[in-house]
Amino acid sequence: MYGGQAPIFILKEGTDRVRGKSAQSNNIAAAKAVADAVRSTLGPKGMDKMLVDSMGDVVITNDGATILKEMDI
């Protein structure tokens, strides 16, 4: 599956690793949060989002991939 090598996991410092039902619940909550963030950008009446980063830079977009990239997902 991985070409004979063990998979490499890169997690941010201070990240907790969970398994089982707790991991499943966390994944569902994360998926709902992402869906809520991009829902209003979809469809023929989709709206733009104005994103402001920690440096004060502003990005206006209605592209889901850009929104996720700026959110550092």
C-alpha cells in the first residue's frame, strides 16, 4: 500500500492524536465547519468571502480551495 515504507504523519506541535469514535466525531465536526465556511459561496447566487489574515492582508474570493488554503486547513 505504501511501497514497503511506513507512512509518515506530520502533525503540528501540540496536536493530540485520537482514535476510534472520538476521531470520527472530530472528523464529522471538521467537515461540518468546512461546509459552513464555503456553503454561501456555492450556486448561482454564491457570495464572495472577505478573509483577513493575522497580518491584516485582505483576500476576497468565492473559490472554496482558496478559502481553505487561507484558513490553513
